[in-house]
Amino acid sequence: MQINKEEKMFLKCECDATNKINIVGLGPGNIKYLSSLGIEYIKNADIVIGSERQLSDLTSIISEKQEKFILPKLSKLPEYLKENLHKKITIVASGDTGYYSIVPYLSKNFSKEILNITPNISSFQYLFSKLGENWQNFQLASVHGRDFDYLKHIKNPEINGLVLLTDDIKNPYEITKNLYNNGERNIEVIVGENLSYDNERITIEKIENFENLNRKFDMNVLILKKI
Ligand SMILES: C[S@@+](CC[C@H](N)C(=O)[O-])C[C@H]1O[C@@H](n2cnc3c(N)ncnc32)[C@H](O)[C@@H]1O
């Protein structure tokens, strides 16, 4: 459900500091990376909204008195939020709220004044830190449920490489195989799975060894680094 212009204006006029919708970036996932401000917004909420996994990761800071609401289909969310605007709501989102998150969808449905966003570090920033490297010369993108022409963009001489959020279909194996078969060489492939969790796994391979990546991957970030 999309909220029309008049309703959006209404929400804008009616809101005050107590009924903003708080959106909190969780960072890479492990609760140790949550910011103290993020913890405050989660602890002070009447309703905390997130995926099943995110809410279960937050069990130690959400009390039984607080309502946990598992993120529904996106189209159902604005209606639910609207009905509950008299309560304190916090929506949690993975990584950085400014990098492939729910924020653009919420901005389409609610006035910006009503959204109070607390960012955190992204999964890819965490991965670069683990590698002891900087990311400012990399191009950031996502193939998670969307098209991105990585074959074209990897050729850009001005970048050190690409950072891709992946999904099950466009996974690290399929991407590196495709790059290799299209003539790409001199690339280091870095895959960070379940970053910051106990089962974190970081795999580093030369693109020539892409067959070593022919396996099932958990949630991951892929770095294609030119060498
Ligand atoms: C909807 S996007 C959200 C990205 C998030 N805003 C960020 O800054 O990392 C979901 C994708 O982020 C990546 N991701 C998020 N958390 C991750 C983690 N802890 N480990 C590995 N990849 C992660 C995966 O590629 C996943 O498919």
C-alpha cells in the first residue's frame, strides 16, 4: 500500500519527536557492533520491527514487554506503521541504512521528517577492515535481485575493483566464472560470509581458481580486487 500525497502531508504535520519512526542500522550483524544510540532506540521502542534473524539476534536487549514484529511483505508495512504511529517504533536494518536498505521505500511512503535514521557500518566496510584495506577506490554495487553489468564496470581503469552484494543466483561462483570466461585475469576474489558472526568465513582466491568457489554460499559480500 502506498500512502498518497495528502496522507504524507498529514503525517508530516502530526508527527513530533515522540512518534518518529526510528530506523537503526545493525552493522554487520553481531550485536557487539551495534551503536549505543541504536541500542537506546531499540530499548525505548514499544515495537521493534525486523527480520526473524535480526530480532532473535537482539533478544538480549529487547524485553518481554516490547512487541516484536517480523518484517512483513514490504507492501503491507506502511499500513501497519500508520496504524501504530502513536507508539514508539524502531525498525532495524542490516549494515548501513544508506546502502541497499528499506529507507528509500519508507521515504516514498512517509515524510522525511518522520524518519529518524541511525546508520551503522556496512557489511562491506567490515570486510575491508578485516582485510586491513581501504575501499574508497572501489565501486560499490549489488546484484542481489537486480541487474548490474559487472563485466563492463570491472574494466573501468579508474577503480581498484568492485564490491558486490550477492544473492543465491548471482553468487560468487557464477560471477567469477563469467568474468574468467570473458577474459578477465589479475583479479583477487574475496568472499566474506556471515560477517561478524561466529560462523564468519572469508575466502580468498585468484580468479584463475574460480572452480574452488563452486559451492553453496551463505549471506555474503564479494570483493573483486584488481591485482
Ligand atoms: C539488503 S542488503 C543490505 C546491505 C546492508 N545495508 C549493508 O550495509 O551491508 C543484504 C545483503 O547484504 C549483504 N550482507 C549483509 N550482512 C551481511 C553479513 N553479516 N555478512 C555477509 N554479507 C552480508 C549480503 O550480500 C546480503 O545479501
